[in-house]
Amino acid sequence: MTAKRKRSERYAWKPRPDLAAKMPPDGRGNQVNGLGETVRRRPTPIMWHHPERIPEFAEIQEVVNHTYREHPKLGGAFDTPERREPHVPVADDRFEDTPKNWTRRVKEFALANEADLVGVTRVDPLHVFEGFEVSEPFIIMLGVYMEHDELAKAPKVEAAVEVARQYNRGQRAAKALANWIRSQGWPAYGHGGPGAGALQLIPHALAAGFGELGKHGSIINREFGSSFRLAYVLTKLELVPDEEDVFGADDFCLSCRVCTDACPPDAIYRAKQAVRGTDKWYVDFDKCMPYFALTHGCGMCIAVCPWSRPGVAPKLAEKMTRRRARTTQTH
């Protein structure tokens, strides 16, 4: 067996028995996620929620938390001021403007206050976790870019340090934008990862124009590839939703095997799967999570993604867009 053989031809990483025991048996994670289901439904909380909401997965989540707390470079990574400070009160005087103008002003503020991407969409009830309710009709999605040189070191701890740094930046960006909206007299709530909130972020980010879902289960953006993290603001401020951005990343993933071959536990499916009534790219939760837990969040799949290399995504997006146009013309 040579070093050049592809991941699918090599022995996949397996967790130690003591670590495997932290996971529910019999592919339970994929079952909770809705793998193989053909009817649409709301997602079930599975990770990054309070342990009381995810009793089956609380042990493996605690492994992740423990690896952070005990590492000298990561301990206290998410114990930062922006996570402890409450939102400012909603101003008594409410400013009025058109949805178009509010959307422009929201985006200008976000991009001037640490966000690298910003998009707007309506909250989709089908992507609100079971057990949660969201009263705000609009969600403002924010993206913060990760330094690829650090991300490329995954699964070493330097990549996790960069992820934590950008999650904190996303939290600051979300809190700043929410507070600004509240200062205009409108309710708003900002939230950044890695802890889960009331709803799924990736489907809303896709709807807000951030890009397309990649084979590795993360978004591919036409500017940053997959090298970014998400945050959001929920608000009752009337805004203008963005449109989805389809430029050919999905077509690219159909024939690309870079992430599947790089994944140590061989968790990335090579074809789309039915998940809660939608055919989509999917990462095997039960294979991924034990390795993810031991490596401070891994990140190899987005690090090796061809779209994530600096300067590559815009050129690839142009190429794939031209290819899609030619295909459309011939049909």
C-alpha cells in the first residue's frame, strides 16, 4: 500500500473503544439527522445545544468541550467579553424607513463592523429546530473569513485556534449589528457559533446568497470558498431578501474527490443522500464526530477543498458559470 493511494482505498480511522462508547450505538446520529428520510420535517437538536436537549449526544459533546478546556492554546477560547455582555435595550423611539433602505443600511453597517459576508432571507420554519420557536420573520446571515494558512494546518491545534478566533469575530459582528438595529427601535438578537441557536444556519445562508452546499457539508462561496464561519441576527425589521447564488460549485463537487479522499474517518458520502426529504450532500455524523472530538474540530475537509485556496474561488466560479451557460444553451 503506497502513500499515493486514495482515502477510499486506505484503512479509515476508527475510534478507540472508550471513545466509541461515548457515541450512541447503531448509527443513531445519522438517524436523528434524518438520513434516508423522504418526507420533509424540522431538524432535531443533535450537537452544540445545552446537554439537557441532547441527552444521547451529551457525552461526545463533552469530549469536544474537554479537548478545548484542557489545551493550553484553546482553554477559555470562547469565554470572551462579547459573549457575556447583554444586548442593549431596544430604543423607545422607532426610526422608520423603506425595506430597501434598511437592507442597504444593515449591509453597510455589517461590512464596516467585522463581517466579510452579509445576506438577508426570511426565517424558514422547516429549518427551526424541534422544540424551538422563532418569532422574528427575518434573519441576517453574516460570514467571517478564516485565514487559510492557519486553517490548512488542520487537524493540528493551530486550525482550531483560527476557527475560535473567527467564531468570536462573528459573535462580535452579530452583537454589534443587533445592537445597532435595537438602537433604531427595532427588536434584534445576534448570535455567533459554535454553540447552536434556535435554527440551522447553513440552509438560511444558502437562501441568503452565500453560495452552494459542497460535498463536505459546508457552503462554497464564490469569493471565499469554504474558508469562512457563520453568525446571524434575527430581527423584526422589514428587509428585502436576497436571492440564492448558484454558480456551479455543485457541478464541481459531482466529480471532485479531494475532501472524500482526505477525510480520515471516511465520513464524506460520495453521492447525495436523502435527508429529511431533500437530496443533498451529507457527512456521516457517526463516523465524523469521534475524530472531530479528538482533533478540536478537525476542519480538514474545508481546508483541502480546492475552492478554499486563496484567490481560487472567484476564478473557479467564473469557469463553472461559463460551463453552466454552455450546458444550458445545448439543451
